[in-house]
Amino acid sequence: MSRKIKHSLELKIAIVKQVLERSRSIKSISEDHQINHRLLERWVQFYKRFGEAGLMPQSNKYSLETKRY
């Protein structure tokens, strides 16, 4: 099983901006940064829809009130 790699917000923004400038393809940019091209496509979609907030890490922690048995 592979380990989940976390990327900094600054790195995500920089890479997404490279894609949006359309200087190169998503595939070539993803290969340069050793990121799956599908993941990069998802980052671009989130960025277009939510801006920088779409690239921020999400918390998976739930409060006891939210988490009912």
C-alpha cells in the first residue's frame, strides 16, 4: 500500500499556475514534479472552482457531536 504524500499549499499553487499559463501540458508538468496527472487535474479543478482555498488541506477529524454511533 502506498503512503499518502502531502504537498504544501505553495507548491500546489505554483504547479497549478504553470498549468493555467498553458506553457506546457498537464502530463509534462506532472512528470517534472513526480505527481500523478489525475491528481494535478483535480488540483486545477479545485483551484478554478474555489481559488486557493480549494487547495488547502482538509481536516478529517470529527467532533463527538458530529460522529454519532
